[in-house]
Amino acid sequence: MRVSDVVGYIQAERDRFIADLKEWLAIPSISGDPRHAADVRESAGWLAGRLREHGFPTVEIWETGGLPAVFAEWPAEDPDAPAVVVYGHHDVQPVEPLEEWDTAPFEPVEQGDRLIGRGASDDKGQVFFHTLGLRALLAASGRQAPPVTVKLLVEGEEESGSVHFADLLRAHRDRLACDAVVISDTTMWAADVPSMCTGMRGLAEAEVTLRGPSTDLHSGSFGGAVPNPLHAMATLLAALHDADGRVTLPGFYDDVVPLADEEREAFARLPFDEEEWLRTAGDSRAAHGEKGRTTLERVWARPTAEINGMWGGHTGPGGKTIVPRDAHAKISFRLVAGQDPVKVQESFKAWVAEHVPSGVDAEVRVPGGGVRPCFSPIDSPGVAAARRAMERAFGTEVLFTREGGSGPEADLADILDVPLIFVAVGLNGDRIHAPNEKVEIPLLLKGAETAAYLWEELATALR
């Protein structure tokens, strides 16, 4: 299979590919808004129809307890060939604030090399490039079927928490049996610095309520003589980190998979400008965090604890001199490979109970079991194969990153019991989840080219 044949096919199909993608982007498949449930279903139906048109022998819409996913399968010619699942999602984020969009969010437009519209990068564009890549492979190689069995699983609830996704995977585990899962729902470092993600952090959340007196008290009569829940909360949360910025929960770091020297060196090779990064961080004036770690290590490969909100007592206009009866705070922990969200939540509950003063009652509520982190070693056969495919498409070395966000990827790895491979061409500047979301069309075409080479690479690497 010659590069010129692959690139020639992709270029010949470029306009049709973009026209089809615009049709899909025009469907407002916002899973988090019940008013758009019918649109999410329309989006699933649209994708299923296009996959049939593109030759997938099996295409099905899988119902969940909520909104539907799309499954498609194209068996390899060789029945003993490896099987690979490609995961993505067809639902999108809400579009508010509407007044900050320069164009209508569900009327996608091309502006130069950019395609603007909700879902262009996250994740419809990155799902759809796989269809073009597979067709390019078949056209350039003369094959009637791919060298691996390709299965697509395109979820309809990722942007609203993937609440039914684990159950969907368990219900269809046999149909989804594979040797690896390719994830196309992340980003690259930059358009001229292609990279592969090797992991995403997990998430554990908690809400703390501290209660003292049964009612607010006059601070002149009672202040300094009874416990103040807001004082107790401030003390408690201040103790969550030590002087070196490390989280103080007992055993918090015990299960952390350490960053390999090779990956740390790969991070260091990225053209990272900390001052520019700080400007993107709400014009923050200094980097901060765990001592002895670089900024990229902190946001990609180290666990954190963040105070997301704290309230209690009088917050309205004017003074009100009271000892408040209660105080509240929301806490979140970003977790890395090896950590278990439930274990962290239980540890936090025990830590709070131990650290509240006498006379203050503590309640810790946790929403569900959290999101588990996921990780792909950079020397694994699948990652190495995908890197070769991406380097062939981009014509340059592919570096490695991780992502600080969280998603359902760990469920894929655990329930299907296979390694993950991240292949994506989105950019951090694509304004994902924000007004004016866009994708770079040349990068989508490079994604399709990468996908065309990927299946031959994986056919060898996964045997």
C-alpha cells in the first residue's frame, strides 16, 4: 500500500467527507439536555446510515437505559486476525453562552482550513475520520476487508457522564471481544508537534458538611467560646496539603504507578512555554503544586486534591456578626494510574472524621464511585504500532502526552480486559466545550491517513 495512493484517495474524497460531517454536526445531539433526547437518537441513526453506505456489513443501534450507542463491525478476511474496537461518542456539549458564538453552533461552516461547529473536534470529527481512513486503506490496498476486524462503538452519553456505558459494555462483552481499543477522543500537543496520549486521570468527588450549634449564634455572646464550623472547615481543608503541596490523606500515594524515566524525558522534549501556559490558565501569575514536579507532570501524571467550593454563614450584603451553625465544601481528587476512586473516597471520609474538633459533627457525601484513571505504557505493542502509523502520516516523530481530564476509558480497559491506544488529532485550541468549537480540516485528513496505516500495523503487532 503506497502512501501516494492513500493520500490521493483521501484528497479525492475530501469534499464529500466534509459535506457528510457537516450534516452530522448540524444535529444538536446534546445528551445532557432532555429536550434534545430525540436529536441524540437522530444522530445515532444518521451515523448508522452512513456506516452502512460505507460498507460495514454489520451496523446496529444499541439501546441503553438512556440514549443509544452505535455499533458497527467489519470482519477481517483472515478469521484469525486480531480485532480492534474504535471508541468515540456522538453526543455533544451544550452550547451556552450563545452570544459568544461567532456562527450558529449547529450550522457548521468552513473558514479557511477550519470547520466550526459544536462537535467538530469533540468528538464527531474524530470519530468520522476513521470511516475515511478505512475506505482509503481498502482502495489503496485492493482489499475487500481490513487486515484486522474493525469494530466501532460510538456512545451517546459521554458528555453527560456515561452513566449507562459500563452496563452496555457488560451486556455486549462477547460482541465487543477484541485485542485492543483505539480511543479517538483526546488531543495532540500542536498541529506541527504530533503526539499520542498515554493516559487520562480519574476522578473522585466529595461534599463535606460540618455542623456545630443548632442555630446561628451571636458572636459577641458566644464567639470564641463554642466551636465555629467555618473555622473548623478552614482548618480542615488547609490540612489537606502539606508544605510541599502533597496530599496528606494516609496512603494516598501508595498505589500510584510512578512515571517512567522514558515518559518523563518525553514530556521534557515537548516545546512547553510555561509563561504562555499560565496566560491560558486564566492569566495565572505563577505555577504551583507538588514540590519537585514539573507543571506537565502535575497536570498529567500526579494525583491532586482541589477545593472546588466552600460556603456557610452570612454571605449577603452588610455585616452579620454570628457563629454560623454549619459550613460546607466540595472537594475533588484527580487520580492517576493505580489509584481507586472508591478507596480514595473512603480514605477521605476517615480522614475528615479524625480531624474535626470536638463539638462539630461531620457528614461526607460522595456521588457514586467516581471515574477510574487509565494508562497505556509507551512501550506496549499497540502504542508502538499506532505511533508508527501516525509518524508515517505526519512525516515526523510523534511525542507522548497525557491528559488531565477524565472519561469512561478505564471501563473499556477493565471490562473488555484489553489495552488502550489513543489516536487523535484534536488540539487544545479547538475550544472543546466552549463557544466557537472548531477542528483543523488538514488534521482530520491526517487522522484519516493515520487510520489507513493503523490497521496493517496492528494486524502484525497484536498477533
